[in-house]
Amino acid sequence: MKKLILLALIALSFLASADEVNKMATIDDEPSQKASEDSDLAPYFYTTFNGKTPIYIEFIDVIQGRYLVDVEWFPDWGLVPLLNGPATINFRLVDRDVKFSVKTDLFNIGYRMFSFPKYRIDAKSIANKEIVKMKFSDIANPPFSFGDMNFDGINELVIANRQAGQRWNDTYEVYLIQEMKDTSYFNILDLTDVLPYSNIDSTTEFDSDKKTIELYYSGGACGSSYETYQRVFSDYPLRDYKFELIKKIDYASWDNDGNDIPCSKYVYDVIDGKDILIEAESGPVD
């Protein structure tokens, strides 16, 4: 059985080399009191990066061998990690007259990236709306990538929301890229409100053999739960992205009447939408 953590799954499509990762390993560090001392952003840092002032970025390399990308980004120094903020990401195919845009609320490129000489920005360049021309492959922890999130052999667009989830884990927005063979059809389907895609984060586990996704919900000591979704394939290409809930695991230290009990595990098969307790796998746990 092959289980993959989400970060390992989409890391295969990240473009940063090992050497670049080593050079930029601290780009996404937590903000500190010395943030303004660590870069040339100091004099205007807290007034310019207010979530209202745009920075324009153009990635000069072709991403995934087919996309040219530029971004209008409104970074906010008050969000965690530093410079999270809303953005519009614009994609253009290099070999077809196809363009599409995706809006996200928590776009992030580590602030120290802009202290490097070739990407340095200042108040004047921002006010003049100068475009920062950047190599996507220089970013050690890219703000988006492409990965097969539903086991169909086709990469989806995956946008990272840094530290936006439970226990400060990264969450991910998933967009299905629909293309019909031998046609000009091209569509982006937003899956951010569709389970299990809507709850994928850096704790999510993928099993490529069983075609399952296991979601983890952290509830502290003896209060967490798990949901396992299995891929359901469709003969209709535009609907071929769905999963169904097949198993649940809940941990609790109380019974149905609200009485305290030893920490217990409850395992359920989910059949036709109904929870069926598996008694042999359930009971008190250490």
C-alpha cells in the first residue's frame, strides 16, 4: 500500500532545484522584530504592505511546460506568515489561445525573496507599478503547483494557503483542469467547496493503490476524527472527479448521554450514507 502525504504528492511538480532550496530554506520563516532590518523593505514596510497596495509579478519561466503566469498581489504584513494576501493569478497557455484567472485570499511568497538583489523592490518601484520579473523555479516554497489530486493521471491546479488551517497547517485550493481530447474545450472547475477537496491540508494522506483520501480533523486529546473518501469514476468526462465517504473514525471521552468514559475509538463503515459501527475495531484506547 502506498500512502503519500500531500506535500510529497505535489512536490514532484515543484520546479526548485535542491541547491535553490538550500539557499532559500529560510524564506518562509515566521516574521520577527528584525523583519525590517533583514531586508531593504524597511522604511515603508508597514505602510506599503497593507493588503491594499498591489505588487505585480511576472514569472519569466514556462511553468509545467505549458503556462505563462503573472500575478496581481496585495500582500499584508499583518497576516501570518508575513505578506500573505489576496491575489489574482493569471495563466496563459503557451501553445493555445487560452487564458484563465484564479483569485485566492492567501497568496504568499516569502518576504525575504524580495531582499535578493535581482528581486529587490522599494517604495518607488511599487508606486510606479513596476513588474517584478521572477523565475518561478527560484521559489523554494511555491505559492501554487500542479498535482494529481484525484488519481486520474491528470494534474490539477493546487494553490497553497500558508498556515491557514488547523494547528497552523497549510490548506490547499484545488481547481480541476478540464480538457476534451481532440476539441478546443478548456474549463477550470473550482473544487474549493467540494468534499474531500475542500478540506485537504498538509495532514491529508493519499493512497494511490486504493484511490482513497484520508482527511484528519484535529480535536485535541481524544477528540480527533478521520474520514476516508474513495474515488468514484464516471464515464462522463466533465463529472469524473468525485469521491464518496466510505469510512469514519472518531475518538471521544464521552458517551451518547454525555457521560465521561475512558478515551474510546469508534470506527464506522459508511454505506449508502449511513454510519455502520465496526465493533471489532472500536473500543477503549490507551
